[in-house]
Amino acid sequence: QKEVEQNSGPLSVPEGAIASLNCTYSDRGSQSFFWYRQYSGKSPELIMFIYSNGDKEDGRFTAQLNKASQYVSLLIRDSQPSDSATYLCAGYMDTGRRALTFGSGTRLQVQP
Amino acid sequence: ETGVTQTPRHLVMGMTNKKSLKCEQHLGHNAMYWYKQSAKKPLELMFVYNFKEQTENNSVPSRFSPECPNSSHLFLHLHTLQPEDSALYLCASSQGSGGNNSPLHFGNGTRLTVT
């Protein structure tokens, strides 16, 4: 089983809609999770992090964490064509590894 | 300079060449990382350094040799690579090394092509 799993997409949404990106993880002991955005040919850029169960909002972005279900999500409100990118979910797994474990990413396409 | 800087941005090398990738962070962080990103695959952790000491080697072949002279600089020495080593190599840094909830900050990466 992959440690951090994401649907590769593409997820296509119209401009102005809410984009919902999902991620599941295998390690019940994992504590902290991060969402990165990666444009084609560029490096990952941190956009959100969440440590506690519930929701965390930052502008148009809301991260949601449900530790009981081992599920993390990212909602993007009022999606813009500039949001079109690959979104990477990452977490510190409770395996002793001293670095983030990444999912394979979900490609988001926002249609004008 | 700010953030994490990687050089070169692009590198083409033959299988018998020796080259080095360089990474420098200006964030005052004490942990540095090398990740490999191949097409259609998740980022793969290669090495972790914390206060210039290697704390993780993720079963990386010996043709990749890291060096961390201090907390701000990280190198990846390459020799006798294979075509399947062609990928984007990403350097990152963080305040602390794993387990303390610190995000990673990435450099722009080196696009490596092995011919």
C-alpha cells in the first residue's frame, strides 16, 4: 500500500467553481500534512499545512484533516485558470523517516 | 539571494562523466534534503542531512554521492550514471529534520539528462 495516495487526475473544473483534491495516508500515527502546488517544469511550492483535525482556511484555500479516516483534502474556492497545476499531498509518516513522504499528485485543470 | 538555490538548472551528461549538483539555502535552516522526481512517479527521498550529518540514505545507489560541508550547502556528486537516472533533482531545506512539523522549502531543481 502506498503511504500517501492521490488520484492522478486530471481533475477538470470550470472557472469560478470549487476544486476538491483528496489524499489518503496509510500511517495512523502521522501528525502533519502539507499541500504543495507544482506548475509544469517548476519545483513544488508550499500552499497549506495542517496539523489538527478539522478545517484550516487561508484565502481561497481550505485544508481538511480527518485523522480517524486518514484523509486529507484541499478545497480551492473560485478556481482560476492560474490554479491549473499538479497538487502534491505530503506528510510526515510515523515510521521514523525524517522527511516528508509525497503522493504522486493530482493534476488540476481549470477551464476558462 | 533568498530561499533555496540550485545549480545548474539543466545538465546533460554521458554515462562515463562525473558532475556535481550544488544547493545553497539562505533560510537559516538546519536540515537539507535531496529528492528525485521522475515522470509519473512521486517525489522520492534520496538523502537527509541534519546539522550537516547524514541522517537518512534511502537505499540510493553509490553512483550518487552526497556531501554536506555545512548547514547551508549540499552537493550531489554524480558518476557513471544510467539513462534511467534522468530526472528532476530537487534540493530542499527545513527548520529541523522530520517529526517537528516543519515544511520543506524547495529549490528550482536540476533537470538531469543522462545520454
